Amino acid sequence: MKMHTIGLSFLLLAAVPAMAADSNDAAVEDLLQKMTLEQKVGQMTQVNLGVVIDRDIKEKVVFDPARFSEAMSRYQVGSILNSTSRALTVEEWHEVIRTIQDAALQNDPPVPVLYGIDAIHGVTYTKGSTLFPHNIGLAAARNPALVEQIADVTAMETRASGIRWNFDPVLDLGRNPLWSRFPETFGEDSYITTRLGVAAIQGYEGDGLDALTAVASCMKHYVGYSVPENGKDRTPAYIPDVVLWQHHLPPFEAAVKAGASTIMINSASINGMPAHASKYLLTDVLRGRFGFKGLVVSDWEDVIRLHTRHRVAESPREAVRLAVEAGLDMSMVPHDFSFADHLVDLVRKGDIPEERVDRSVAIILRLKMELGLFENPYAEPGAVANFGLPAYRELALDAARESMTLLKNHDDV
């Protein structure tokens, strides 16, 4: 197991190499030239596993032939996420990934699928994996090296499952204890969140994305998701600019500099503007000021919610236009293919230039190349050897001990 150490300097951003943005440019451009508009838009479409399997069968994963063909042949989706109603064994995951990639490679040109999962305190969707204290506990430990080691293990066990994209770390600041996802945060302090978030990225990606010990990380939820005014999930936040820039944005800027490959967007709105429709946040700040070159993915069903919940788009089609023009690369749709249908129509009718689609698809294809998916999209035997090692349990025990927190009750409270 890898064991890294981390220096005490706040400028701890050099340990993870930046994405090699130019290394695969020729191959990406060649592939783009071979793809139809529909195939490109398919790459920007992410659906839930439940869309393509028979959900009535609980004891094993059975792909529904019609729905699976629609996703893989007609729409040629670029990404699938999530699990079933239960954790799968390593062998079951391998079969799921094999079935998906076999179908993807039948297309012309063949483009492998990027599978994503939430493995926030261990690989919770794989049986026999190692589980660790949640982030709020690790924040109490105040040990960046421990966080990096846990991310090391999580990366190895995720990759051993055949999955190469982990939707972590959470960089939201836990400043509203009523928020239902509070334990996913590293607490309320921007400095601690920055240090531990960068440590997690180093653990996930530090060996290089093509290594058997690495996965693509995903910083989330950009930005301000964890401070909803009423404490409920996916509800509005009101954040003064000085607070946004001094506290909420620094962890994300540091994560970009640390080399995080992907970022997931805040489901809610900030000061009246839904994050998924904010060109200021997604393009001006994230791309322009922070220099992020990686993949921008929506959160669950959040593009269409620009119409159904936020009411800033007069139709689902307009919601897609707003999100793509703001800077979104991939939509976690996740239940249907409406995003793809609307985006193709938007391009065909001249409302979005195809060059805008090409920019996002190039980012997606480059990430897949960097992860080694074009060389081998299946579970890798060398990665499987890293699953469930005894040393991981010792690390989990050490983490539990370090995260223990003593609380004192006062008689007058």
C-alpha cells in the first residue's frame, strides 16, 4: 500500500501532475473527425445503471435488451453511473463493466464508456471493500497524510472493481449543520477543507490516471451547496461575494491546481442564480480564473431542473441550452436520453454551434485516454490484486481511532 507524506505548507499543490492536456490531442482530433453529431452528444450524456438493467430482478444484474441497446447503440452514451439496490461483488462489477464495454466497442468508431461511482468513505458499492470514517471524522483527525492514504486505498479498490471515476472529494464547507449531507464535508473551515481535499486528490490521482492504483477524482459540489438557507438539500444559498471568495472558492481553486480531473456542479442556486446556468461560475471563474482544463459534469437530474425547479428555462430544451452555454461538458441526466435529443436539435437548428460540442467531447475523450480506457476498458488483473488487503483494515482502524472526538456536557446546557 502506498504511504505518502505531505508537507505543512499551505501551497501544497505540486505533488499531483497536471493533466497532460496536449499528449493525446492528435488522437482526440482524429476521433472527433470520425464521429457524427449524435455520437458526440452521446459522449456528453450520462445515464444511471438502472436505465439499462431489469430492476425487478434483485438477486443479480440482468441487462434489459431493448433499453441497453437504446443506450449503447442508438445514443452511444459516454458514461454510466451508480449501482443497483445492493452492493455488488468484485466479480459482479467485472461482469457489468465487461457487458457495457463489449457493447460500446461494437460502435464505429469504438469509444469505451467511463463508469462513475460515489466512493466517498471507501467503496461502499462493492462487497468486501474497506470502509473508513466519513469526511467529518477525518477532519477531526486533522491528518492530511491519513486522508491521502485512505484515498490511496479507495482508489485501488475502486479500480479493482473495474471502475475508474470516483465522485469525490467533497469540498463543500459544513457551515449549516441542518444540511442532510453534512457528514460528507471536512467541516466548516476553508483551510482544513483545502488541505484535506488536496490530500484526497493526491491519493486518488497521484500515480497518474493510467496507473492501476489511480482513479479520476471529482471535486464537488461547485460551489456553495452545503450552506442552504433552510438546511434542506438542493435549496437556495445566499452567500456574500466576500464570503464566497474568502471561504467557499479557495478549496476548489486549490483542487484545480492539484490536478483534479473532474468537477461536479452544485444542484442549487446561489444568490438567485442556479449554478448549472451560471456562465460566470462555470466559465469565467472555473475555466478563466482558475484555469481548469478537466471535465465539468452536472449533478443528478440538474439540467432539466433549470426548467422544472429553478424556472429559469422556459422548456427542457432551453434548460439544455443554458447549461451547455454556461460551460457544462456532461449531463448526469440520468433517467432518459432527453438531454441528447435536445442538444442534437439545438445544434441542428443553429442555437448551439457544433464547435461548442466538440470542445466538451474533446475533454471527455482525452480523460478516457488518460485513464487507459482505450487500451483496456475492462477490469485489470493487476488492479484486482490490490483489493481487500489486510493492511487496509489496519488503516481503517487507525483512522477510526484518530477521528474519535471527546465531547463534554455542561450542566447548564
